[in-house]
Amino acid sequence: MNVKSRARIGALVGATALAVGALAVPASADPGTGNYRVLAGVGSDTTQDVLNGLGTAIDSGSLIASYNATGTTTIKTRAANCVIPRPNGSSAGITALNNAIDNNTGCVDFARSSRGVANTSTTDLTFIPFGKDAVTFAVRGNSALPKALTTAQLKSVYTCATTSLNGVALTPLLPQAGSGTRSFFLTSLGLTEATFGPCVDDTVQEHNGEALNSAGDIAPYSIAQYIAQGNQPGDVIDRRGLAVLGSVNGVQPTLANGTLNTAFPFNRDVYNVVPTAKLTNATIAATFVGTSSKVCARTAVIQEYGFGTVANCGSTTTKGES
């Protein structure tokens, strides 16, 4: 971690504390203390809010407990023996699910993931799609940085070949390690963990526009998260700050009515990940599997939180492990 990264983290901690205090909203929308619902899920920051909304809407809030990516250091998902480190991001959520499977703890039933399968050599986990998201770049609205770029231009920024645009020195940002948005964005640019440039600050929490605290900052941002933060359904906190979304290859991130443009170049399915061995479990199947499942039937909730619907909602064909 470089000096700039440490300075940014310190600034963000202070700014976040002030923002949360001013809004009088908890940093985490976890289920209340002692509220141990039937299914416990962890992982992706991108889909934490829509899963919170689904958790409230389905079965009067008794079925799905979804624990946010950030908040307290640990979470307690069951009444006994289930205090675990809070997973921050898709990879951390999948790791927590794998740990629960391997150790037969029952502490985690599903993981939220904004990326697909990383390891297809095994089939222990099933990635069940439930919505459509897309990722673009964000810059400050009061910055001279362009609000329209191409894939090639973004790749040049994130390999540090381009160091300024419109006379503004660039500071490319990436979400924290383990973020599904980080891996998806890099892949969309034709990059990997080994090939993005040394000028990139890769320590910021994803989908936090307040992290763009200087004119040259540029960061990937979930379009669905940006929409939800503007609409603020449920317990969603508006973290956009001065961030505005850019267009890529001439395609706008949202439609005229403010909803997600599912034809955006960097679009992706988002998933709930469950143990393949539990696909026949009546509760898991009723909740996640098939277009008539309890999650897939709640299209209005999915759309309210900024996501598009998908024809393959509830499909169980994508298997792997990571």
C-alpha cells in the first residue's frame, strides 16, 4: 500500500463517519441483533442492498438474512457458534460459504456475487443469476475529466499509459481486493491483476463516490448501485458524493427514464451462490431456483434497486468454485 493509499483510507474513514453520523443511518443494514433468519448470506457490496430489499419483502422478512459487506469487524449469523469475520466482496463471501461447507458449520447458506465462476474445474458451487448489472467509470461532476471514453482509453488509463486527460492529472482507482466489480472491470478492459498499472490506487471501497475526492480521480462504478443510491429504497445510503457516471464507446449507462441500460458494453449477470449439493433442499430451491422462485418472482424489488431482470433468473447451469 503506497502513501497515497494510506492517506486516502484515512480521509475516507473520517468522511464516512461524518456522513453516517449526519444521516443518522447505521453503517450496516444487517438483520437486527438476535434476528436469525432461515438463510444467511454474505459477500458482494454490489448486491447487498437488493438482497436486503428482497430479505424484507419475502416471507415477511423471515427467510433471508443478508449481511452487508462493510460494518462491524465480525457478524453473528446464528444463535450459537457462528461469529465470523465480515466478508467484504464477492470472493470473500464465496470463501466464507466454502468454509461453512468444509467445516459443516451452517453459518452461511449463500454468497452474493457480482462476478461469475473463477474456477470451473470443480462443481461444488452453483451460481444462480437473478439480475442484470453493468459497470462504467465515474468521475467528479465538477472535474474537467471527460464524461465519455472508449474501452481503449480506459485501458490506457488503467495501465498508466495515459496520465492526464483534458489537462487534469489522473488518479485511477480500483475497489479493494476480492471485489467482483474489480475483477469484472479489469476483465472488461482486457486486463488482469498482474497487468494493471502501478499508478492505480486499489484500496477504495467499491461504489463509494465519496472516494473521488480530487479532480483527477476515476473509478469503476456499478450502474445499478448508482441508481439505487439515488432512489434510496429501504436502507440504501447515498454514497455518490459528486460522482457522475460516464458513457463508454458512445453508449449511455442509463436510459431516458433513469433505469439501467442493459445494452451497456460492460454488462453482467449478478448471482446468489449456493452449494450444489443443496440444490435439492426444499428451502434453497424455493428461494433461488427457477423463474418462479421467491427471489425471481420479486421483479419489482430487483428493478427498484437499479438492476435489470434476466430471462435466465434462477438457472442452475453455472457451476464451479473459487
